[in-house]
Amino acid sequence: MRELNWREYITTRLIRACGYSAIIFVGLIFIFLLREGSPALVEIPLPSLFSSRWYPIEEYFGILPLISGSIVVTIGATLVSVPLGLSTAIFIAEIAPRWAKEILKPLVEVLAGLPSVMLGFLGILVVAPFIRTATNIPTGLTAFTGALILGMMAIPTIVSVAEDALDAVPRTYREAAHALGATEWQTIWRVTLPAARSGVLTAIMLGIGRAIGETMTVMMVTGNAPVLLTGLESLFRPVRTMTATIAAEMGEVATGSVHYHTLFLIGITLFLISLIVNMAAAGVVFRQRKRAERILS
């Protein structure tokens, strides 16, 4: 009994240490980014930093085109991936027969592990030429192409996590809804989805997180032109995202230069955007849990 208590004590301490270490590592990453990126706020005037021109060779460090490119591509990817991903997850979890589920679920998980460079080649060789021909524009390497490819990349992640959340809803919830006369669709929409809301929201956030942080694919299919997006027509023009800028230029920049510090400042901006998205999702899940606890009590 005493040995069992010691094992439980050690296991509990190890789990707690792992949890604290994750928080510490994230804090250390942010501190490192601040140390390397904060000098840019002193070296570059704020009007120049938030201008619409990024051309480091001539000392132009406007990051607005990079921020707008990342936001537009991410929003476009979300609009593509969320409806398709949730619909596929609902089909696999609630509608598909068991034999089809046993085929589709592993297939989706395999698709989630495809290398991004492979999808980038697919975008360059197939999607970009098709968009260029269909829309009669000079090049198919545009923000729309990037959003489409990133949306397709995020779909397997959303499907896998959302399907697990839907499958975890107790079967008794569905049986009770059917006993009250609800149709199959009413049961899915009014019972199953609300019960799995937190897991579904987590799936969406993971999909958005992959779209925000993706590098190689957007470098290959968006054209890499740091142009400020001003309207819907800009969707069919080349853009450059923050991640692509860091990946393309960090290997060639002089350590300690203004350009070097600005790239780390872009990293800080990307870190803060991801943090805000995740905090917003966590806040929604927390409110939903509190609401459910009040209803049950």
C-alpha cells in the first residue's frame, strides 16, 4: 500500500511537471521573440513599420501587406474548410454505414498527414493553372489559390477531431430525441451537435491554427508578392503571408540587422494572432460549459 502511494505521488508530480513545463516553454518562446523582435520598434518609425510597402533592400519594412495576406488567406481557408469538414464529420459519425466509416475514418487520418510540400506541388501543377484559365487572369498563384489549398489541408484535421467529438456523444441522447419524434436531421442539429460543441469548436480552432501557421504551401501557391489587399478583386492577385516571409528571408538576413529584428517582430505578431484566436475559442468553450452546468443544476 505504501509502495502504491509512492507511485501515485511520483506519477502525479510528473504529470504536474509536464503541464507546467508546457506553459514555461511557451513563455520562453515568447520572451525570445520579444528579445529579438522588440529592437525593431525602436529602429523603425511606427508609420514606416505599419506602411503598405515591404522591400527590405531599400529599407522599406511595412508589415501591413504581410498581415493582410495572412488574414485573407486564413479567412478564405476557414470558409472552405469549416463547412466541408463539419459536413464530412457529421456524415461519418451519424449517417454513413459502419463499413463505410471503417474505410473513411482511416483515410481521412492518412490525408491529414500528407506533407505540405506535396500539396504545394499539387497547387502549382493543377489548381493554379485551372484557376488561371477559369478566371482569365495573368497567373493562378493568388490569394484565392492559397486559401483553397489551405482549406483542403485543414479539412482532414477538422473531420478527424470533430468526428471523435460527435462519436463521444452518448447514444442515449439520440434515442431520447427519436423517442420524442425528432427526425434524423433534427436529432443531429438540435441534440448531437450542441452536445459535442466544445469538441467541434476545438476541431475548428485546430484547422484554423494549421492554416495560420502553414508555410511551405503558401510560399508555393500564393505568388509571394507583398501587396496590400484592398478589395475582393485582390483575392485573385499574388500575396505574401507572414509565415512565408519569415521562411523565405530568415536564412539570408544578417544577424542583428534591422531586417533581422523585423522578421522576429513579424513572428511576435503571428504569435499574438494565434494566441488571440485560441483564447477566444477557450472563452467560448468555458462559457458553454458554465451554461451547461447551470442548466443541469
